[in-house]
Amino acid sequence: MSRILAAVLIAGAWALPPVVSAHHSFPGTYVENRTVTIEGDLAQIVFRNPHSFVQVMVQERGSRVRYDVEWVGAGELVRDGITQTTLKQGDRVVISGLPGASAGDRRVRMLSLRRVKDGLGWKMPPGRRMGTSYGS
């Protein structure tokens, strides 16, 4: 009986599809060998894990356009002293980061942020790469 059970379990394991990570590919989404800097007003802040996001209204060629900026997760931000109430809608910020792979996307993967009114800043921790765990 135990041989039959073992054979069924092994066959069942082989029949299962491989596990695929649901996390997106940063190299496919962002240009990793270039940086851009944008300045504008925070329009929205989404403070969550695994990634937080901000939307920034930027003046470009006479028009205001919205940039979607991907940030690290809320847990990492809290460890760095950034909370849900640190930044407010309307805050003027300067953000540097990796540009989106498609020029028309207006996407940025944040590497640093500075609030203009008081100089409050955040930078990607030294040695940390996109898509890796905090401190690795």
C-alpha cells in the first residue's frame, strides 16, 4: 500500500505545473542604465507592499502630465522613516530614477526623492538593487 501511495504522490508532483513568480521584471519595465529626474506636485500616494507608488504632475512642454512612479514597499519606507503621513498631496518633489522602457509610458522607478519645501529626502539604500529584498 505504501508503494502505491508513494507512486501516486510522485506522479501527482510531476503533473503539477511549475511555480511561476508573479513579480514583474524590472529590466523589462525600466531602462536600468539611465536615470531621469522629474519635478512636480504629488497627485496621489499609494503606500503599500510589495511596492508603493506616487503619481506626480509635471510641467512638460507647456502642459501638465502625470508620471507614475514606482517605489519600494511600505515596510521598507517605514524602516527608512517614511510613513503614510510624511508626504501629502500637493507637495512639490524632485524624483530621480530609472525611466520606463517605453518613452511614452511616463513611468519612473524611484531611486531618490526630495521634498522641495524642507529638503526631506529618501534614497535607495546603498547596495540595494531593484527587485531585491531590503538590505541585500
